Amino acid sequence: MSVLASRRSVSRFTVINDATDLYNMLTDLAQRSFGVKDYRKMARNLSENCGTEEENIAKFCVFMNSATIRIEQYSSELMDNLRAAYTIWPTTMKEYNLRREYQDKAIIDCEQLMGVLQRVATKLNVDLNEYERYVKAIDREIGKIKDWRQRDNSIKSRLSNKGNV
């Protein structure tokens, strides 16, 4: 059943919306110190016999800050690459390849986010099950980007048949 144009709601591209949600989730996790409740105890456990308590806390804070910055960086790059890919409506193979390149970069950003979470969980000796919802969200995002690339194959075949190289 079709809907009159005047009654249609604004369409949202789920890949970008979900990436925005993922960005917010990961930022919230980082702001909550990745789930660490007692940072003094965690700092002692990470650096036993490696300096004073203040030095250990400082090292711990540097690690947490670094992880937070990397999550911000990769999440922002993910959003930028998805938006760039979405703004390209290929009419030539060159444009198609550029769009594909941005989609590939977005997948790489997702994998980088997984790596940061894995390093944080390993370094902080956190139960990986606590990070399961974040890992699943990243996996879903990768799957949606891959589905989007798969749908774009019809554009590629149309462009190949036209002879636009």
C-alpha cells in the first residue's frame, strides 16, 4: 500500500542512525570509566610494585584517557565515513568505487573500536560479558554496512552495463 507524499514521515537511514547510537553508547561507557568503580584499587592491581600509588593512578588515568580518545576518534571517523558514503550517488564507476571505499573505511573503524574495547577489557581484567552489548552493537553495524554494500552491487552492474568506466 502506498502512502501519499504529504503523509510520509521522514525516512532515516538506519546505518547512520545506528552508528549514532553506537557512538553515544561507547561515549557513555568511556565517561563511566569503562565500568571501573574503584579506580584506586584497579590502579594498584594494574601496577603492583611499580611505583607509588600516585604514580600508579597517574598511569591508570593516562591509559583510560588514551582509550577514551581512541573511542572518540574511531567513532567520529565511523560517522564521517558513513556520511561521506551516503552523500555519493554513483553515476560513474569512479563514484561507485569512492563510495565503496568510504564503506570499507567505516567497517575498518568498527574493527578498530572492537580492538580498543578488547584492549580495555584485557588491561582492566574486566569480564568480557560486561562488554557484550557493545560488541554486539558493533557487529550489527558491520553487518548493516556489508548489507548496504551488497545492495550497491546492483548499481555496479548497471554502471558496468552502461560502459561508464
